[in-house]
Amino acid sequence: MDQDAALRAESGDDEHERPRYSIGQVAQRSGLSRDTLRWYERIGLMSYVGRDHTGNRRFSDRDLEWLALIARLRLTGMPVADMIRYAELVRAGEQTYPDRLEMFRQTRSDVLDKIAELQQTVAVLDYKIAVYEGRSDVVRPATITVHTSEGSDT
């Protein structure tokens, strides 16, 4: 049993697991389309989604938290296949903690690399803004290469 599930079981937090939200409500809360939510379930990105007496999907607070995590992982640029692999690891239980830890460490490293790249991009944009504002006190960032064949920078 996953550590979070074990803690909920010990504390009697069945309310967190209780299916209560329709697919429309979850689409509105998550910003995802109904089709995306169905697709996530179909490809195994979401574990079993409860159904009501008429067969309509019913999502729990736990499902909403999972979708929030998936949204964050998407922002990191993590491929869907890796997110599915993570979901499979979660379902497999505590023995997969080392694999999950490695996934998050690698993703964190990738995000930090992207942040550094974006910071360099901001430096270039700030430089270009200063140039076009006519400021003479600007220092060219190291990330801008000079193209001497045309006699001007990029």
C-alpha cells in the first residue's frame, strides 16, 4: 500500500477517497477537457475512476490532487509515457520508492536546466530591450554571439 494511502487508512480519511465530482466539475476545476480526462483514464494515467449508479464517472478529492500533480509534471516537460510509468510505479506500491525518487530527481535536474536556459534568454531580451531603448550602459550577455560577417550582433 502506498504511504499516503496507508496514512489515510489509519486516520479513517475515507472522505478523501469518496467519489463526488462529475467529469464536468473536474474539467472545470482542473482546466482539462472531458476528453482529456477520459483519455488519461484510458491510457492508465489515472487509476480507477469511480462510477455512480448510472455509470457516470465520479472523481474524488484524491483524483483532483493526482490531476494537479500531473499538471505540474506536464509543466516540467515530462513526456506522457514517463507520467504513465510513474502512475504504474505508484500503483505498484512502496517498493518502487527508489524508482520514483530517481524519476523526480531527474525531472528536477531537467527543470533546473530549463530555468537556467530561460534566465539566459531573459538576459538576452533585457539586453535587446536596453539597446532599442537607446541605453548606452548595457553589457552584452555572454549568450549573444557576434556575427561579424554582417557587421552587427544577432
